[in-house]
Amino acid sequence: MSLPVDSSFPGTLGPPGFDGMPDVAFLDAQGVVRQASTRFAEVFGSTPADIVGKNFAGLFHEDSQLVLRRQCRLLLAMEDGGFCVDALIRRQAGDRTRVKVGVFGFRGVLVVGVRPAPPHALSELDAKILEAVARGETAVRIAARIFLSKQGVNYHIGGLLRRFKAVNRAALVSKAYHAGVLDSRSWPPRVADLS
């Protein structure tokens, strides 16, 4: 199977056998996909022919697009380097899939890798505590509601802070929303069903 290449893009970027590379695409300076491996396109439930020519950030859920666009612009301004973020893939209505996106830049070209993100596997108890933290409840109130000691609640909150690499409760909630663990379409906050 040959890989589609936009003829307006200078040269063929992919090395020989590029299509065998896992989950990789090449973007131009405007963030448009110019080459995509079959496995990259499959992550989005598509084919390389359907992905080539599309805006890269547009392949993702609205919650992830701003971060990806901003990070890609910064990366292009630096001319080389890279970043890695969790993002949500844009799919059919209500269907969201978390992925890890790695983007590396060199001389105005961005190389993108996308892999399924490891789930933030939350126990039922951790999910209840995260939802309560997102609602702004204190440890004492959470403890009374779920029949756990205040120290037990704080222990679980500490574990959530470490898991999400957050420095405080506000950062925990922000990172949980960004990772798609909390459903951005729900109030009061609810853990998203990503199954």
C-alpha cells in the first residue's frame, strides 16, 4: 500500500518503509497533515487518504484542540524540540478516546506520534472522592458522606494528586478534566465513562 503524499509539500518526508512505522504523521508549518501512516490513521478510525490535507488539531475533541494548537505554534517558533500531552480524539457524538500525543519539530516540519493513553484507572472510591473534590467539598464533608475517616479521604486525595501529578486540588480537577477523566459536559462533576 503506497502512502499518499500532498504534491505541494516539499519532498517525501517519510523514510523507505514509512507506512510500517507505528502511529506517525508529518505536519507542515500550518499544522496540516501532509503524510500519515496507516496505523496513525487507524487511531482516528480513518485511512491515510482521509487524514492527509486535514488540520491536525481538528482531528481532536474540542477540549484538546486549543492546547495542541498552542503547543505546536510554540514548537514551530523554537524550530526544534518536542512535547507530549494527553488528548481526546474527536469521534462520533459522545465517543471519546484518550490518547498520548508526542510532537517533535525540526526546521518547520512536525512529526507526530499518537498512542492510546494508559487509563487513569480509578477505583469506585477514588472516583467518588475526585467528583467530590471537583464540587469543592472538604475532606470532612467527603468523609461523612462516604463513611471514611478524614485521614482516609486525605490519603486518597494524596494518591490522586500523585497520579495526576498535581500540586493542589485545583490543579487535580483541572488535570482530570483535561485528561478526560471528568466529563466536561456534566454538572455536578462526574467521572467520564470512557469504556
